[in-house]
Amino acid sequence: MCGIYGIIYKTKQTTNYQEIIKDTYTGLQQLVHRGKDGFGFSWVTTQGKFYESKKFGELTTFQYSDIITYPMTQIQSCIGHTRYSTSGNSLNAKELQPLYSRIGNFQVIHNGNIPKISGHDSLWIVTQLEIYLQKGFSLLDSLIQFMKRVPAAFCLILQTTEELYICRDRYGIRPLCIGETSDSFIISSETVALPDSVTTCKQVLPGEIICCHDTMTTLCLYTNPSPIHSQLCLFEMIYLAHEQSTIDGLSVTEFRQTLSTRLAHLDTQIQTLLDTYPRESICVVGIPSTGGVPTINSNTTVLGIPIRIVPGCSRNWD
């Protein structure tokens, strides 16, 4: 599980030198729950030059000025990644993303986990794409070949000097969405990180490749010829995703509240308590910041029993 985020302007920029990086930094902060081992940013100028900044640790413990120290110029696009290590070595700086391909002259960020891979699966993805490129495939065709060959699990953002490519595996195991503002396209693992200026939001479909240009259009370049209904990882809805996100049309908060209520109906001990004690003497105690208790308010109940938050009780994120 990681968080990925990207922004590309619709037109070539002559101003707003740092705004796109600041916006990526702000958006990625909303995805820090998806990864705290490390983070990285990469941006490309209107002259086609890449810059990057990567660090170990949790993004929210760093100031913007601690991260971005390079001289600024006109910037066309920016991508960012928060890492939760599921493969490779969490202390290897070479595995911090974005990852750069000299052969393809692109940078990539990855959320997911490729099974049965020895070493770091994200580096493996770059290597596989480079193999296709060396065989004469274009970058788009390399992505298509990769998606045909590798079933799951990945969401990718590739940054070139001209565009962003967005990919979601054929099963849709991890979430990915794209929002549009008046002057940019914004790609995010979760809707919670999209800014208020977004006017439209689309969930990237399983098996879909989308390209965002600087020409004020998005193009769906590929859809798996054998589409599979989303098989989103259930743990995203139960635990991983932010409670304020919407994934594949489902509100995470509403899903968790509904699931909690259904589980309560199946709990015979609760029914025994209801049969034994006055209802007003029973309360359901929830643990903050966990899947079972989203956004507690005074009207939240399970089987008519008020849900309470115990003072001083909190989740250990370590």
C-alpha cells in the first residue's frame, strides 16, 4: 500500500513556478496514511528537464522548504509518492520513488504489490517496461504489453516530458481517480486528496490506461479487451482508505458504518446484553481512526445503542 499523486497543467506554463509542486505536496499530505516509510517528488520543466527530491520518513514531519531546494523554473507537471514497504528493502534509498528510466526518459510511481517478484517490485516494473522499449515498442505499447502480461496489483503514474500516463490493473485491486480543474488534471490514489477546485472526478477503471496531455484533453488509450468487474481489495474499504474518500462509487464512511451495523446484528453477545440490561446502560466503544468507527457524532448508534469514544484512547500508527 502506497499513495500516488500527480498534477499536469493543461497549457504550457510561463508563471506559477512552484505552485504545482506546492499543490502536489499538499495533496500528498492527505495520502500519508498510505505510507510513512519515505516519500518523493519529481517534476518536469517546460524545457523537458526532470528534477526530484526524496527522503526517508513521514512527509508530514517535513516542511516544504526542507524538501524542495532546487532552483525553480517553469514547471509543467509533478508527481509524488508516499511509501509503505511491501517488497524490497525499506532502508534502500534507491527504492524511494519516483523511479527514473534512462532508457525511456520517464519517471514512475507505483501503488500495489506484484507477487512472486524477487526484490523490489517497483524497480522490476521499470525493468520490464525498458525491455519492451528496447524491443522497439513505444511507451504506450510497452504499457499495454505489461498490462496484458501482469494481472495485478498495480496503479501507476508515468511522467514524461509531455504527458502523464495513468494505469490501473485489470482487477482494480487498488484505487485510483483523476480530477479536473479549470487549468489542470490531478491524479490521486484517493478522492480525499483532490482539492476543492476539482469540477469533475472519474475513477480510473480496471484495465484502463489514460493519458493526460497539456492540450486540455484526456484520452483513454486502452481498456483491457476482457474487462473484469472491480475486485477492489476489501481491506481498502475496511481499514486502509481515508474515511472521507469515495472509491469506485462507494463512500468509505457509509460502507464502514453499514458493515459495523451488520456485524452488530450478527453478534449474539450484543443481543444478550440487550435482553439482560436496560438499553440506556449499554454503549458501544469505538477506537478512533479505525475502520469500524468512522466520523463519530452524537447521533451515531448501533442497534440503537450510542457509540462512544473513550477519552485518551487512540490508534498506534507505528
